[in-house]
Amino acid sequence: MQVNENFEPVIVAFCCNWCSYAGADLSGTNRLNYPTNVKIIRVPCSCRVNPMFILRAFQKGADGVIICGCHPGDCHYTSGNYFTRRRITLLYSMLDFLGIERDRTRLEWVSAAEGAKFAATMQQFTEDVKALGPNRRLEDLRCRKQ
Amino acid sequence: MQRIGVFVCHCGTNIAATVDVKAVAEALGHEPGVVISQEYQYMCSESGQELVKNAIKEQKLTGVVICSCSPRMHENTFRKAAASAGLNPYLVEIANIREQCSWIHKDIATATEKAIILGRTAVAKVHLNTPLTSMESPVVKRALVIGGGIAGIQTALDIAEAGFDVDIVEKNPTIGGKMAQIDKTFPTLDCAACILTPKMVEASQNERITIHSFSEVADVKGFVGNFTVKIKKKARFVDETKCTGCGLCTEKCPMKKVPNEFNMGLDNRSAIYIPFAQAVPKVATIDPNYCMMMKSGKCGVCSKVCSAGAIDYKQQDTFIEQQYGAIVVATGFNPIKLDKYDEFAYNQCPDVVTSLELERLMNAAGPNGGTLLRPSDKSHPHTIVFVQCVGSRCDDEKGKPYCSKICCMYTAKHAMLIREKYPDTEVYVFYIDVRTPGKNFDEFYRRAVEQYNVHYIKGMVGKVTPKSDGKIDVQASDLLAGEQLHINADMVVLAAAIEPDKTARPLATMLTTQMDTNDFFTEAHPKLRPVESATAGIFLSGACQGPKDIPETVAQASAAAAKAIGLLCKNSITCNPCVAHSDELMCNGCSSCEKVCPYGAITYVDKEFRMPDRSTKVRRVASVNPAVCQGCGACTVACPSGAMDLSGFSNSQIMAEVDAICK
Amino acid sequence: MNKNLKEQVLRSSGVNVLKCMRCGKCSATCPSYDEMEYHPHQFVYMVEKGDIETLMKSESIYKCLTCFACVDRCPRGVEPARVVEAVRLAAVRQQGGNRLEPSDIPALLDEDLPQQAIVTAMRKYAK
């Protein structure tokens, strides 16, 4: 596949309010740079992320979706991130079944203290999605901006 | 039609240096529904807030978007400002263009572009925001403490001290728990009974404390501030109100061959009994499994000698129901059963005892009146071997994977007490590690070694073999010398692992609190909320949460009391309005949400529905208790029919945000 | 176990072996470790157990340089070097005479002899 040097992917990040959103804030407080491609949506817990939201993002033209939650055992709601892990695992097998790159979706644990990890993760994910190229298989062309 | 106001903050130069705030305000002004779009130096300042308030009033805004720092910083500030201007605070959304935009990007063009997208996302969300009101739920000013050991007693005393009524539910005939059985306490070696019994008396005399002894929690309903608890008062066949605790019945009772639980079965008691002299309440209890009157109807001696007429052979279990605002769990621990450890010959040889049994053997109120004698032949032991970590740190089904924490210290205490009282006795302690983290703990252990010459040997005991001459052969390894040892012992003391009380798990189910795989209650946060359970209104005290010594238990008991008092002080609780709710018309009654809810906030109710043909039908639908729901949203995703949604973070709101980002 | 011998070693060394918490720092710091059959921490432990004859028979008692590194670094102030010295003394007393005559020493000196050993020897005989 031809890699377009100017390709700027659209990346949606779902961050749980208690750990990862605070981690994202921390990377800001520490002035740790990561690509502008990443836009964060705040959710109470990573388990609030319905796989439907992820598919919706792809349908609307996102090139990558990353879900960030508290580390296992640290969930503010005790067990929410375990639900997320199971749901994303199931989503992966569905994506595999559909023949869609599973690397466009990622689940990461970022604590409120891991600002550096958040920035590094977003940097890496953006590069990985860039390498994958634009999302064409899931994007609904009817949704494309004219 | 929505009327939305957008306010972009410069935050001095924090935002304005990398984001063209004017361009952002200009761009967002063209978003649908936006009627006013302004920028200002410091939005969070008094005059900045004034700007927002005036705009709300003048423009009759139905939604506000603030493009500023993280919502974790100033969301509350702006919500309060909106509320004071008459706008529902939940119609305010924050676009985080500082921490997540201006501070991490350097290029003004791209940062401005991103800030516009973030603002647009917030505008898209606020279009779908609905006014939310926090529910107020009243608080019953009474606390329940489950368990009457030192943890429960301390918690109850502290809550009563603050002026609230407390009930203690204790399953045994007396409060006091494990500490009542202990002889001396480390590292000060003061007598446990001397410091515990005054507290027991204090609890019984405090008019705010009601002790339900010989009782169990049968059922728990309700939620934080408003629990309804059913307590089963087991029949003790003695009228508590009449019994004076004189003890005449226990002397006259002809059935005296009942193993005495309080002395760990090392001696016998009568069928009607008071567990120990300082019992609280000091009331006799009949053991129906041994009482001859109860079994064959022939006896009735106790009834005849009781001048108070307190004996009632026909007494039945009774139930009482009571409302509570807070519940403190203090169910404590027990040493594990050692049946599976054949190598230590615990079941074969009476001279192999557990540490708690040794406490009773050495206690002045114990079976030997305080003289340490071998249980088998009542002779004085000359060589005593202590084995540590029996069942602790065992990664198999026989034992427990954790360190029981208290054994190192009480073994040092036992060894020291024995050497002090009987200097002709050789004491060996076999250990894997000696763990003494605590104030004056290591000094205490070193005293046992240096001053009392207790032989600490690194290595485990492999086999304990009772011999025909009454001695016990202890085969062990001395890892430092690299050799196998045989010690000809008179007594072996096993430091058995401790485990949570067996009543803890059914109780956790009733309380919908969480437990770990070892049946210890799980705290809400391992570091920052160590005395609260994840379920609101349920607090944890003492060893039910993990192995603990007495000072730690008391500290946690008081901490749990403080948390409970904090709750009871309030007249009502303001609940987070961002909670789940179910659309009853869409709910198919599958129970998926009920299963994933970590708080037990979802119940199913049968409800009558009007059908299209005007008939009525009863359907089972989910119902969320907003006082219990914490708003995690796990149920919203589990719901297959899309009936469950979360206020403030609804499916449509998040979808709108996704759309706005991808646009 | 020879109780008298243990008493003698404890008295002549002045060390309270019970203070040892078996951390092994004495052996970790010992420059003669590789030469020794029994190492400083074993000396302390074996003296505590009263197993002194084994130590007396071992060449280890002559391998100690008396550099006092173990004494300096012991976190509990046990002074293992004194224990070794006391066992050596017990051995010397039993044999009734010194293992070496001072006049033998110059012949044994060689180029590779560590500086520490010479300092130690002076410390021992300069009384």
C-alpha cells in the first residue's frame, strides 16, 4: 500500500474520568507533546465505552480508536475495566471476522500518574495508525464530508 | 431551539500563546445553536464568571460551553456560576483546550484547529444535555456494627461518643471476640483482658449502644443512609432481661462434659454456661445439643435453682427489624483448621497445639489456671518447638497464599513469656522469615533472641512424630548450618494461618460488598479509602479486611467510626445525578445489567403496562436506585436492548461527540 | 557441643553472638572469603550453637586477616573477627604453644603478601 506522507489520521480516544483523563491532563501539565490527531472524549469509566461507539467512529471516518482505562485492580468502580477488557476482546474477534485491521483499535491502561506513558502511547498509536493508512473498509462513504 | 453560549478562556497566555482564541471564538460562533461566542482573559475569575452569568440571563441561554482548562479543575466553578444565574448546572460542558491542547502542542495553526474541534465536540454534546437534579436521600441516624470483637466494640464506642445510636450484633453469647481469649499482648506484654474488659463494660453501659448478643444478621435491604436490617436473635433459652448472671445454674448443671469453646476445647463446661467470668452481657445460655432437659425432658435443675426465674426451655428464635444509616462490618478472623497438615501431627498428638490454644493454656483463667502444662499428661514441658507459617504463604489448596502478619510477633511473645516464667525450658522457633514491621516490634523480637535466648532457626519443620515415651520428635532443617535437625520436644506449637470468619461471605452477599479470593472484604481504594467498602454506607473495621494486630485493628475501627459518623452527621445525602436509568418500555427483563452492576443498584420489579390493544400486561423491568448507582455505565453497555442509559454521558451524547470529532 | 569451650570463647571474645541477625554482611565484606572453609557468619552461628571443635580444627581460623572489616560493617555490632580470634586463641591454648614462632615469620614473607596482612601482624604482635 502506498503510504501518503501527508496523511493525518483522525484518532478518537476514550478516557476514563478517574485515571486516564487525569493522566492525559498530567501529560499536558508536564508539557509532554503528542500529535494533535488525538481528540479525547471523557467517559466516567472505560466500561461506559460501548463497542457501538467505536464502530460509529470508524463509520464516520475515524482512522483509529483508543480506549484508556485504569490499570486492572485500580478501577474507581472496582471492576469496570475488566468488563472493558472482555468487551474489547470480543470486538477484536468480530473485527477479525469482518477482515478489518484490529490494530486500529487499542485498549491501554493509563493511570493518573502516567502522563509520560499517555503521551508515549498516543505518539506510538498515531504512528501505527499512520502506517496502516486511511480507514477505507469501515468508513461509510455516505458519511464523508463533501 | 437551543441557545448556546461559548466562552473561550485565554488563561493568561497559557492558552492564548499557542491557540488563536479569537479564531476559536469566531469559528464556534458559527456552530448551530450558538448565539453568543466570546473570549476573555481569565474565565474562572470573578469577572469571567460574571460574563457567563450575564450572558445566561441576557441571552436566555439553554446551554453553556466553556473552552478552558480541564473539567477536573473548574467544572464545578462554572456549574455553580450557571446555577446562580438560573441555568441547570448540568447544562454546562467544558472543552479542555489547555491540558489537552495548548500545553501539548507548539504549532499555533494545528493547535487552533484542534481547539476548534474540541469546542465543536462540546457544543455537539451540550445540544443533548438535559437538566439534571441531584436527589436527596434522608439518612437514618443509627449505625449497625456487625461483630463484637475489639474492632466492633471500638467502632461502636466511637460512634456512640459522637452522639449516635449504635447496635452491635454478635453471634456468640458474649462480646469480646478473639482478644478476650488472648493472654498477653505484644510488644508491651500487658494483659489482654485488663485492657479489653473495661471497654466491654463501657460498651454495655453506654446508653447509646445496644448489644444484640447471640444474634445474627438475617437480611439487609436498602442503601446508604437507609438500610433495613433484619436481625435474628437466636434462642438462648434464658430470659436476658431476668438473668442476673449469678452463675448458680452453671454450677448445678449436671451435664458438665461439654467441650469449652472459649478454652479451645481444652477443658469442659456445663450445658448451661456463661463463656467467661467477664462476659458481656453476663447472661447464661443453654446449649440445646447437650442440655438433658432439652434432649430427654428429664432434668430441669437450672430452672429449679434460678431464683430469677429466667430459664425458658420453650424460647424461640426472634427477629427484629431496624433502620440504619450506616453499617460497619467487623466480623474478624479465625485460625484455620489444621486437619490437612498431617506432617505436624496436630490431630494425633494432644501436645501439638495451635498458638491460640497455647494462649488459653498460659492464661490464668485457662484450663490449667495459668500454669503451662502438657495437655496429655499435665507435666511441665522442658523443650518447646514453635513452627511458624503453618498454612500461611502456602500456594496450594491446603493453606492460604498470604502472610498472616501477626504470627511472628505472637510467637516471639509466647517464646519470651515461656522463657521468662520457666527458664529451664528450651524454646526453639523455626521460621522462614521473621517479619516485624511495627513500632517496637523488631526490638521485641531481638529481645526474645538476645535477652531470653530463644533459639531462632531458619528453616521449616518437615515432620512431627509423636513417640511412645510421650516425647515428640521434630525433624527440621537448619538452613544456615545446612543440616537436618532432630529435636526431642515435649510440646509443639503451630502458628496457624488466620482466615476471615465463615459468616463473612454470606454477609458480603447480603450487603452487596466485594470480597477478594480469600474472603477478606475489599476496601474501596487500597491506599486512599482503606476503611470504606466500594458500596456506599458500608464500612470495614478490623481483620475482616485483612490480617491485623490489635493496634491496627483499633486504629481501623476508629477510622471506620469516623467515616460512619461523617455519614450520620448529614441529614440527607446529595446523590450524583449522573446515574443510570432504564427505559421501561424497551427493557426486556433479561437481568444482564443486574449482573454487571458492582453496587447492586439495579433491581427488577414487576410492573403493569398498557398494551396497544388496551389490555394490561405485567412485565419484569429493571429499576435503578439512584442513591446506590455510582454512574460507571457498565450496565448501559451490557443492556442488549439499549434500554439502559447514563444521564450526563448518554449514548446519544457520546455518539454526538464521536461525530463531531470525525467530521 | 562443648559447653566449657563455648563459655571460654564467649568470655575471651567478649562478643554476644545472640545479637547476630544472620544478615551475612560480615561474610559479604570479608577479603579472605574464598580462602575460608567456614566464613565469618558461620563462626558466629556455630559458636552460638557451641560447635567450636569443628572450627578449631579448620584452617579458617588462620585465614582471617583481622582486618576488622566485618566488625566495622556489622549492623548489630557483633564483631565476628573477635569471635574468630577467640576460637584461634582456644586452639592455640589447646596445642600449648604458638602455631608460628615470631622468628619463622620473615622467611614466610613474600611479595604477594597483602599490605593488610602485614598491618594485621603488627597489630597482633605489637604489644
